[in-house]
Amino acid sequence: MTERLWRVGTTYIPVADVEASANWYISKLGAELSYQDQDKAIINLADQSMFLVKAEEGQTSNFTDANGQVRFSLTFEVDGLSALENIQHDFVKQGIKVGEIENRGHAGRNFVFEDLNGNKFDVWSELSVKFKEKYLKQR
């Protein structure tokens, strides 16, 4: 193989109401709206393009693992435990459905939150080494 995959460019998230979902991501998570019509909204969040796509009622990006636990398909990263604690606190104040900070037996800590459609997302207190090297050394 002579070529390689370089990065994830777009994530697709099923939503029941495109306008309400776009407004939620903008107001609660600070996303920026790039485009919107009746079937989709394109938002920019965490240096990634996300399509909020009108889906059948009850559809989410979640899946059930082999132990019967409903899981998220996407993890956001923040820079350290205090950043994780602060964003969790901010989410709680905004009325976002948020789980407890967990120790999962690996570096850092995590918590899970849900959007208004029930899509679960994870937040991890550790930025990847490559991201730090590329973006944070410039600060």
C-alpha cells in the first residue's frame, strides 16, 4: 500500500430535528455553523466537520458492546484533569446530561455526555502526544 489515511475529516451524527440540533451544538458546545438545510447541518467542532443528518426517529450513533453496555463512538480530548472537571461542571450548569468522571484504568479520566438526541460522547483528560507536539508547542 503506497497511500495512507491522514485524518478523520467528517463525522456524521443522526438527529431528529436539524435546526434544534444545530442550535444545541452551537449554544452548548460552541460549534460553528457552516451550512444548514432541511436535511442536514454542517458544523465545525473540535477541529472537525460534523454533519448533523436528519434521521429516522430514535436513531443514534451509539452501539451496544458485547457486555450489553450502550457505548459512544467518539471521544473528545481536553488538556488535563482540571480542564475535564471544568468542562464537566460547565456542561452540568447548561443542563447537558452528563455522567460522573471515571477512572477506567488507563491514563487520564473520562466522562460521558449526551446531546438532545441521545447521542453519547466521551471526553478524555489527555491530549494525544502528536496533537500536543503539532499544536500546543506553537502557543
